[in-house]
Amino acid sequence: MRRASSWSTGIPAIEPPMRFDVVTLFPELFAPHLAHGITRRAFESAQVELKLWPLRDFADGGYRRVDDRPFGGGPGMVMLAEPLQRALDAVRGDRVDVPEVVHFTPTGRVLDQSLVLAMAGGPGAVLLCGRYEGVDQRFLDRNVTLEISLGDYVLSGGELPALVLLDAVARLQQGVLKPDSHQQDSFSDGLLEGPAYSRPERWHTPEGERPVPAVLLSGHHGEIAAWRRRRALETTARRRPDLIAAARAAGRLSRDDEGHLATLGL
Ligand SMILES: C[S@@+](CC[C@H](N)C(=O)[O-])C[C@H]1O[C@@H](n2cnc3c(N)ncnc32)[C@H](O)[C@@H]1O
């Protein structure tokens, strides 16, 4: 019986700093997403180790059943507790630590950058990907330590949420991005990022010329930083006033910031 397939394709890690074990009915969904782009570096260098545990390998009988009808009636199927427990026990037996056990569900805590940062600094976790109408509650009550939602909508499975978390965590690992490049990302200082521009300096379009804001071509780092801060404040105030309120409450807005918001009536 196949147990886990390790997807750290590069150098084998002796004791990786971070390890994620994913229990899923669809392990094949993971490799294509993690084999490309900048996050690939984190997995290939084995900074982050990923082990995939195909749930069907832990199911009984010829049909390798992992779901059944809900007691009490209702539409859809429910994931069975016993195959999930066998898979999780196998993961636990394969790790030296006691990992956080994450279940992805629309009823969980909504994923945000503060949770990503906390996980990026931790030892990793077991990620349980639901399917069908959900998971037998007795398994969840017995094992799960954290429930994460991607947002207020319903997906068909927990694999995309798991990939989203893995991507967000991997890009924060040292050496994956250029130093301090993620410190300019949205949410890193509690604000949304302002606009970005690249070549050409003047873009000729049918409705006219669109130049890059002159300050960005000035070479004056102080003025560029101040301009970026003001744009970030404006974007955040218009789109996410809740984040401005939170930054204010946390004392993260300077007198200049407040002055700029006041001139905009925001
Ligand atoms: C069709 S959904 C089940 C939805 C469930 N019946 C409900 O209404 O809450 C199947 C699986 O997709 C995953 N899923 C769906 N939406 C999600 C979301 N917004 N966040 C995290 N996981 C989600 C969960 O693992 C869930 O068990």
C-alpha cells in the first residue's frame, strides 16, 4: 500500500525546517501548482517539505470507500471518519513533532496575512482537504486544531485552499523572494499596496498618452517612498476603510498619514 509521496523533488531534507502533510483525495492536483513560479524554490530547496497522503490508500474494501450518506438524510455525501483517522495516524507516526491539524472549511477562520505569517514561522502542519458535503464531525472534534476558510463562498474541495496556504507560506521563506520585497506587499504593514508602473514611460493608447507619475522617475528615494505611502493610504481608505480603522487603533498611522487622509476627506 502506497503511503505518502514526498514532493520535495530536490535535495532530500534531513530535518526540514518546515513540513506540510496534505491528506487529500486528489494528490495529483498539487504538483502542477507547486512546480512553477517563485514558490517552487521553497519546495525544491527543501526549505518547505511537502508530503501528500492519498486518502483512498487508507480506505477499506474493494471499493476503497471514503464517503457515505449522511445520517438524518439530506443531499450529498459525508467523508468517513475512519479512513481519515488512519491517514492522520500514519502522518503522526511519520513526524517527530505534534503538528497543528488544519481542516479547510467555509465555517473556519478566514485566512489572512497575519495567519499566513504565523504559519510561515512555524514547523508546518497537517492539511486536511475536505470534499463532498464535508467531514464526519466526530473526526473533526477528535483531531482538528485549526479550521481555515478561504472566504465566504463554497468551493468543491479543500485542495485549492491548501494550495493557497502553501503558496502564501512558501513565498515568505528566506531566499524565495528578494530581501524585503514582501514587506511592501499588501497587508504587511496593515495597508493595501498602492499602484505600480513599468515601461514604457509614456504609453500611447487610442484615447491618449498615459505617462508614469513623474515622481517615480525622479530617482529621489525619499519622495518616492512618501508618494507610495500616500497612494497606499488612499487605496486602503477607499477600498478597505476597516483596515484604516485598525491601523489607527493600533497607532500605526503617523501625523503625516492622518494629514494626508484629512486632505482627501477620508
Ligand atoms: C462542497 S464543500 C462543502 C461545503 C459544506 N457543505 C458547507 O456548506 O459548509 C466541500 C469541501 O470544500 C472545502 N471548501 C469549500 N469551500 C471552502 C472555503 N470557502 N474555505 C475552505 N474550504 C472550503 C472544504 O474542505 C469542504 O469540506
